[in-house]
Amino acid sequence: MAGLIQRTAQSIDDMWHSIWHESSRTEKIIIAIALLVTGLAIPVIPIVWIARFIAK
């Protein structure tokens, strides 16, 4: 079970890096606005932080 949680956290961390770190400034702004407008920023941001903590 711990391995599954670790792999899931690593996958979320990898996805976050591929979306956020490889995007231009304009793309980051569009992503941030879309998350805020849809209300997804509230659950997404803590999930990513927790996943990054577990992945490391």
C-alpha cells in the first residue's frame, strides 16, 4: 500500500513539473486563472503540495 501511495505521489509531482515548469509565463497565467475560475485551485494546490512532500 505504501508503494502505491509513493508511486501516485511521484506521478502527481511529475505531472505538476511537466505542466508548470515547462510552460511559458502566459500559459502559467492561463492555467492559474482557469483553476481559480473553476474553483479547482482550492483542492488542487494542497493535493500537489502533499504529493510533492510524499514523493520526496
